[in-house]
Amino acid sequence: MTKGMRTRSMGRVLAAAAVSLLLAAATGCSRSQPPGQPTGASGPSPGPSAGEGQVLRFTIDYTKDREAEVQAIVADLRKIGIEVSARLWEKQTLLDAAKTGEREAYTTDWGSSTFSPYDLAIPKLKTGDRGNFSHYSNPEVDRLFEVGSFGATEEERRQAYFKVQEILKEDAPWIFGYFRMTVEAASARVKGYRPALDSRMNLHDVSLEGGDTLVVGLLTNALQSLDPANHRDRETETVIRNIYDGLVTRTPDGKVVPELAESWQTDDNKVWTFTLRQGVRFHDGTPMTAEDVVFTFERTLSPTGIDGQPSPRAGLLGPLEKVEKVDERTVRFTLSQPFPEFLQLLPHHQIVSKAYVEKVGSAGLSERPNGTGPFKFVSGRLDGEVILERFDDYYGGAPDLPPVGPPPLRRVVFRMMPDPASRVSALKAGDVHIIQAVPVDAVPDLEQDPAIQVLTAEGTRLYMIELNNKVFTDRRVRQALNYAINWDAILSAVYGGTAQRVPTAMLPSGFGYNPDVQPYPYDPDKARELLREAGYQVR
């Protein structure tokens, strides 16, 4: 844990007490329909519309994990005369409604897998893209996104993303929010472990003082699959990546390094050639070949690759068009256009055995995985626990992530533990050795325990309140909402030192982040001014 994190954590007990004050300010905030609107939750209440002296009224729909934050936001908005209500939803139900445009404003989040706007800002804000539930559209932003993704030089791409952030700040399509630190905890007996920026839990390099079986408490109630091509979930991926390896992997700080590939080269960012490492075997003893690599990516690319269904990970291949074997140790990837960030996508694709998948099918692969990674599958259930054992014939792993060789641990158990309090209790009791997603209010106590270490990494998930831009059509209103919220006070009270504001829709850890664009300051007078200009009554 960094010195800054320790300093912030000293104030968390006092900060936590401030939550009650923030919530007290929001008393009376409805969890149902807004005042004066029809009952029922099947659709949105009538959206805000301008008129001389009219009061701005709308509803923020939210999920339970954001409740304290939203209630405080409601209090801030009411201070300037906005009649806003908050309505609680189950997360998937809210997401489904937001996709169809049935919500005015709603809490959501989105994670990046590539440390790039390519899978963070672009899906959320490019016109018509897969995650753009706010219905934001700006042709110039769309054009700059294309340059940022596919521009000829790194500087051209960076400057395009810089300009995007300036436009987004002005357009204010959302109430811009924050990212949270990844906060995990481990027994002091655990050696060689630290959280990774891409959320990978790499246990190849980890040892346990006085033992050889390590138990991990995952924050989920169930994994999606043990098939590397049939999921879109970080907890699922962290288990899979201890069973399987990819052509490349990442260091904990995000650098892409060779894994199953010995090296790669590209002259134009359109054709990429990988040389495979020799002596790699799957857990069933068969050698990994170039055919396995080609099969893995063709299976993900194919619209019927997963027993007749498309792979959820196809979107993580960018403009990849073709994969072909050059010789026994060489594989060529051809893209539809130059894409400098292609390498950032590859750590999220693990190599499977062509012969094994053709024998057992996708369902069989999930039930009994067969990878090239440091641990082999022994038994388990997706909604219970998954037990892995050391693969003694492991080729050693990425040379850039020493030590190289079979892992020190003999056995690893991943246990599904969705309840945060249960994870913390199990860690303190010694029943588990590493836990994900430590609750903010548990951090001070854990930091004082000499038998426990609190570990952090910069988060890659963005949290915001999206505004339906078909409802909030006046940019001045959207800007006013950003000025009206005292984010610094809210984040301090609700999340202690574990959340950091972002000015728009990009993260400091990602490529193209513009440090000159600053978050909206808390300025209720400016918010009132903008609302008056838009024709609304203020207080």
C-alpha cells in the first residue's frame, strides 16, 4: 500500500461518519416514482423540458451498491431547486431498461481491458456503439475516435484523444464520475502477490509461508464458464488465466510481454507475426502447436464458434480478419486496417487445444479445462469453488515475470464469496488467504492487523451517472448537473481514499489521457446560472 493510501485511510473512520450526514441531507428522497408522476416503473417519467420559471424534475435510477452516493447527489441537486427523485433497481433490470432508452438518468459503470479508450470511451460514447445507452452523438467525436484508434502515428492518436476529452467536457453527456482503487487483502503469509491493473490474479509467482495450498475468496457468486472464449467477466477471467496462457500477458503494471509467444513483429500495425515458444504442453501432455493458435482465434472470430453460438470475446479482437499458420512455430494475424493497439487485446485470449475441443466440444471444455497454464483443473463448480493443482510440466511462463518454472504452490482453491463481510471474516479467521474487493469500512481494521496485508492497484473501471441525451437535450442543463454535485465530499465520505474523480470518460492509466482537462468543480452558483439560462427556476 502506498504512503498516500495509508494517509488517506487514517481518516476513513471519520469520513465514514460523514456518510450519515450526507444521507441525512437527502431524507425524504423517494425510491419510487417522482412526485406528481404516474405510478409504475415500466418506463421513464416525463423528461425535463424548458419553460420560463419551470422547475427541473427528473429521476435518478440506481443500484444498491451506489445508494449512499446517489442519496447525497440528490441532496446536492435539491439544494439548487431541482426536484429529483431516486429509484432503486436490480442491476440487470436497470441495465436492460437503460439500453432501450427508458431511463432519464441512471448509475452505471464500464471497465477497460486494454488501458485504452478503444474499449472504454468508444463503446460508451461513439454514435450507436454497443455500450452507448446514453444516446450521445457527436460526429466530430466519432471522427476523432477513429483517428485515436487507427491513426498512423502515436502522437496523432494521442492528440485525437486529447481533443475528444475537451469536447466531452463541454458537451457533458453524463454526470462524470470516478474510478475506484482495486483494494484486496492477503494473509501476511502470502509472498509475491500484488493486484494487477488488468485485474489478473497471477498465482504462478505466489508462495504461502508454511503451506502449499492457497485459498482465494472471489467477489462473485458464480463464474460464467471455464471456457476461455465463452465469458465476459473479470472474476471468470482471473481463474481461467491461471489454467491457460496466452500468446502474451501483462506485468502487474500493465506492460505487455511475451508468454506463449517468444516474440512478435509488425511493420505496418496491420500484419502481425508471432513466433511461438518451443516445448509447451497442454495439461493432457500434448504439445501446443501453431494449429492450436489458429484454431483458438478462428473459434472466437466465428459467429458459430461456441457450439453454434458466437463468442462473447469476439469484440476483444478489434479489426482482426484472418489468422494463419506460416510454419510450425509461426502464426500470422491480418487485420482489416492498421491497429496499433492490437497487442493490448491479446492478453485476454488464451490458447486452447484444437484436438481436445474437437473431441469434447465447448461444454466439455468448460467442464474439464485443458490449458497450458501453471495450474491444471482438478474439480469444482462454477457456483461453488474451483480446485487447481500445480502443473509440474509447465514450461515456465513469461520470462519477464520471474521466477520462471513450475509454481511454488501445490494447490489453489478459488471460492465464490459474494458477501463482503464473509470474505473479510474468512480472511481474519485464516480460512482464505487472499480476498477481492475489500469494503472501505473494513480497511482500517485490516491495516491494523499484523497478520494481514492490504494491497491496492489503480482501478480500470469507470463509474458515472449516464444521462439520456434524448431527454436532456440542452447542454447547459447537463453542464449544470455536473457543477451542482460536490463529488469530492461525496467520494471522501462514501469511499474514503479509494475513489478518484475523472474529468470525462477516460482513465489516467489509459493511453491518451489528457491531464489538462480537469473535472467540473463544485460550483452551485454556476449551476444555477446555467439552469436560469435554460429557462428553469432555481433556488
